Amino acid sequence: MAEEIEWWEFDDADDLIDAVVGDVSFVIESALDARGQALVAFPGGGTPKPILEKLAQANLRWKNVTIIPTDDRLVPVDNPLSNVAMIAKIFIPKGARVLPITSDAADHKLAGNAANARLSDLHWPPDLVWLGMGADGHTASIFPGPDLDDALNSGKDVRAVGVAPDPMPPEAPVNRVTLTAAAIAAARVTMLVISGAKKREVLEKAIEQGAKSDYPVGRVLDKVTVPVDIYCLDD
């Protein structure tokens, strides 16, 4: 389990946004100062979008920042379900490099192999992996289903895999590519942003259960060895 988990609780969305933007900016600036470049993994979806939009306004050397999605849906980039399209729209105008992890491969396993090959060309480990969590306890696109073991237990050299969730999430019933638990655990900094009492209840239970959790997020966080900051917006 992560060495230390710190909860940051907010009852105002703007306060949470400001806190996350400040902390992510600090991580990126520190990486740029230390290594001249930064590699960060950002989530897609509705919760992160206003945070990402405000983060893009930060006065950072974006041209030296590479951004990858923590996961993505196997859809064309002009599809509203595309995480990388949302991230690219926000950050490419700032000069950042936004790297897709999806491909045209019809088979999710082949798409995962292609994503893994693409990520193998990057400087590693990531300076930051920013996770979200679904109400069902998935994180990134590490879902229950036939590919769960690959996503959770692949070796350190496997940075991404393709997954076919079972059951399919009704809001986006498509196959995915996701960072593996090993790739997430490799990050220099790990953070998680959630909103609502129901998600908090799931996350607290998942953390308590650890490696044997019914929820993928609990099993992922069990593999993380750096401190984890959890930002939670209360209902």
C-alpha cells in the first residue's frame, strides 16, 4: 500500500480546482527544473475538464511537457468519448506535446500492444499520474473483466494494455487502452481526484481492503509506494 495517503477535502469546487492546479503546476515545474522535461498522465472525463482548463492557463514551459492520457477509449479522435482529443484541445495550443495511446487496431489486445510500444519510447517514469475513479471503483480503465489480471499484474516493462470491460460501462460501452498498475506505480507522484460521498465511501473501502479489494482502485493503490494525495469534493 502507498506509504502514506493524505486526504484533502473541499466543499467548494473552485477551491478544489485551485488546489489541484497549484499542486500539479508545482510537480511539473519541479520536473522541468530537475530534468528539463516533464511527462505527466492526465485523466479524461467531466470531473477533470475544468481543472485541466485552468491548469492550461498556468505559466509553465509547456513546450517541454509531454502529456499522455491515463487511459482512452478505442474510438476515433473526433468522437466525444476520446480522452486524448479533450486533452489535446486544451494543451496543444499551449505548446505541450500530447501523445495518444490509442491506435487504429480493431482488436483491443493489439491496440494495447501498440500503446505499450509507443510508451516505451518515452523517458520514464512519469513525473505525475493523476487518476480518477468511477462509482464502480475502477481507475484509469482498469475494469473488472477478462483483462483485469493483465492490467493489474503485468511486469514493470508493460506500460499499457488493452481491456474489454465486463460488464461494459453504460456511459461508454467500448473497449479501452489503459496504463497498467505497474506504470501507475512507477510514477514519481500519484494523485487521485473524486467528487461525492458515494465515491468517497467506495474509495475508503477499497483502500482498507488493499490487495484483496473487490475494487480495482484498491488493488492499484496497493502497488503504489509513494505518498498519494486524494482530493475529494464533498456533496
